[in-house]
Amino acid sequence: LGVVRTIVLTEVGTGLGILLLLVLPDVAAYLLLPLIGVVLNGTSSALYATIGDLVEPEKLPRAFGLFYTLGSICGLIAPLLLGALGDKIGVADALIVTALLAFLTLPACMVLRPALKSLPAEPYVYAEWQQASVGQDYHVEIEKHFYSVPHALVREALWLRTTATTVEAFHRGKRV
């Protein structure tokens, strides 16, 4: 489905669900409330998933902290503000404002769409890098295992990339 479509669907579902509360009989409205909660949870999960696409890896811990802090603050302030708004203009009009706020996320989502790219076709492969010198026997050692490299690289420094299934050696940026 993708992040952008998920956000669009959940925000539209939230806005429409809130507007439906205005016209449904009380029992139907009460039955709809848990569904609106599920849709809201889907929105927050989708937004959480976008952080990695929008933030540099070394700033991820701070970005996640900021996301949760702002979410908590908004979770405290929004009910107070919307409650005060409901006291001032009436509950029905406050619900309309709440639905419109949900719909306001859609333009922001479209602006961020290029940054919210789809998952790559190939899954991420964890790799470890280490530097090694080529021995006289034209081998490099990785975790007590020896791998041969071209003999012309004896005494040269190489970068070794290891994954769960492969070992690669690089000399001056080229795989050898």
C-alpha cells in the first residue's frame, strides 16, 4: 500500500468517521468510535514509519524522541483546545473543525510525498566493514577464516565487507 497511501486512507477515514458521528444515531455512533480509534492508530504508525525516510540515520534517536514528545504534547493539548472550542461554538461545530484538521494533513502529505519513497526492490542487507592487510600468502583474515585475494595486493591495505552470506574485498574503492 505504501506510506503515503496509508496516511491518506487513514486521515480520510478519520475525517469521514468524525463527520459521520454528527449524523448517525447514538448507538451507531458509539459503535463507530472504536473504528475511528483503529484508524487513528494506523495514522500514527504510518507517520512513525516515515521518520527513517525524512531524517539522516545519525539523527534518528533524536527524531524519534521529538516525534513521541510532540505526539504526547499534542495528545494533552488537543482535547483541551477542542473541548474549549466545543464550549464556545458547540460540540457539532467542534467535531467539524476536528474532521477538517484531519483533512489538513493531506496537503502536507502530498508535499512530503517525494521524500516518502517506496521501499527499495532489494531488502537491506546488514554488512560489517573492517580494514585488513594482505599477507605474504595473499590472504586476508576475517574471524579466523582466510580468504585469498589477487597476489599483486600483497602488503596492501584492503577494506573487507562481510554479510551473512558474502565476503568482499575492496582496494582503493574497487572490488577485487
